[in-house]
Amino acid sequence: MTQSNSRSPVALSDRELQVVELVASGLTNQEIAEKLEISKRTVDNHISNILTKTSTDNRVALVRWALQWGKVCLDNINCCPLPLITTEDETESMVSSSVE
């Protein structure tokens, strides 16, 4: 079984990223086809291309790859919220209140 241990990012198209997200949400290829309004055969082709590009052997390995590279966010796990922009006074206030 091969895994993508490469440290270089893999370029996936927007459509391929949509498919990865839907795979990660647990949809079958038929359900993905219906949701994206494309044929199941097209989804099969996308999945095959994605597995090749990511050097993964199956859907589970693909989801692991997607989580590792931050391509999907599941139930607020593996999500990177943007840092809050605070003024210097707010930061100073937060630091002093946490020390107390």
C-alpha cells in the first residue's frame, strides 16, 4: 500500500477538490454525481485521477491525505480559523486578565 509521504503540495482542480470534500463527507460516487449533476462515470474518473495525483490507494487513504494537507474540514476538526486582529490595548488587556 502506498501513501503520499511527499512534502510537496499536490495540485488538484477546483472540481477535484469538490469531489474530495464530498468523499470526506461520506457520499458514494453515485451520490456525488447527483449532487454535482454529473455522471457517475465522470465521478469515477475524478476519483481515479485524484487517487493517482495524491498517491493514495483508496478513499480512506484519500481522506487521511486531505486532512493532513488541510484540504477538508470535518465537523470543525482540522480547521484553521483565521487569527483575530486585535489592537495592542486589547492584547495587553487579555494578557493581564489571564495572569490574574
